[in-house]
Amino acid sequence: MKWQDKGYLLSINKYNENSAIADFFTENNGKVSGVIFGATSKKIKNYLLIGNKFHLNFNFKQDSKLGYFKVEIDKATTPSYLENKKKLFCIIYTMNLIKTLTVDNETNKNIYQLLNNFFELLNKDNWLVFFIFWELNFYKTIGYDIDFKNYVTNTIIDGDEKFIVESTKKTIPNFLVNNDTNTKNENDIFSAFKIVGEFLDKSILKPNNISFPSSRIEFGKLIK
């Protein structure tokens, strides 16, 4: 079986002295794993950064456990953020999230488009707020939707409207309930990031016996 496609590099691990095993999320074939021969060569190793977008030629033989890729850089999306630790860790977490929560060889063009959108939002002034909504949209795409309006009651505290979860008395940031991307309140943004993480853990990871990603923890430390 052979095909050509475009895809984002989700992960890469050394296979032997000259080769690596890589995971890509592709436009037409979903998440695919395979070997990249010559991954340590000067010609391509500098481009093999998680998050970069590639032209892919994939070859798979029925008697093989893994197929293999021939890769050519399409867009070097990650190098622009190597000096921005927050955005770099956001890229690492996002690629890890997609690798963890998607099924092998299952086409999902909505997720591929979300990846395109992800690299666009990193250039926005309020990028972290947009990322929080991006993450919720990704969960919705894989079947785990949440509308915070269904879990809160609004009340007035010291003249300000607040949204409270009755069962836990936890306050949900207004922008998360109102789908407002214009907030600048750093405490609210970090609170929303934690709340989305709790939803990920309780509703998606634990029911499927998946460990909480350390990449999200490290990313969270940077934005705290």
C-alpha cells in the first residue's frame, strides 16, 4: 500500500542509529505511525521538530509491522516559537494530546483543520484564551462536549455577575461561560485552563484509563 499526504509531526523517537519512529496526523489518513529511514541525516533532522508540517510518502507492506515514510518539509511551523517557551510547550502539549486521544488510521479532517487553526491562533494577541476554546473544540470533535451554561447559576457578588457551580460552589470565569475571547484577566485565564484540565481528566482520561499528560502540567507551570 502506498499513498501521499500532508501531515503534522506528533512525535518522534529513535528507532536505531539512523532511523526513527514517527507519528503524523494527516489530512486524508488520520494518525499514522511509521519509520523514517535516515532520520539523523543532516538533510532532514533539523526539520524533524514536533509540530512541523510535512509532505509524506508512505509505503506499507502487509508482512511488515510498520510502514515507512519519506518526508519533505511543507511548512516549518515550530521553529518560529523556539524562543517562546510558553508557545513551544503549548505546541508540545497539543501534539501529545492529539496523539493520545486519536485513533490510528482513522481519517478525521475536522481534527486536521483544527491543527491548521491551532498554528494560526498562536499568532493572536490573546492566544492563550483562544487556545482554551480550541482545546474544548477538540474535545467536542472527538465526542466530549461540555457547555458550562448547563452547570452554573449566575449571581451578583459585590456588584459583579458570577457563575457558580451549585454542587461544588466553584466559580467559573465569565468568559468561559459566555464564550468571550476578549478577556485579559490573567487569573481568570489560568482558572479556566485548570477547569478545562479537570474536565479532560475526569470525563476523558480516567474513564479510558489514560494518564494525565505531563506536558500539560509543564505547560501549566509556565502560564501560572
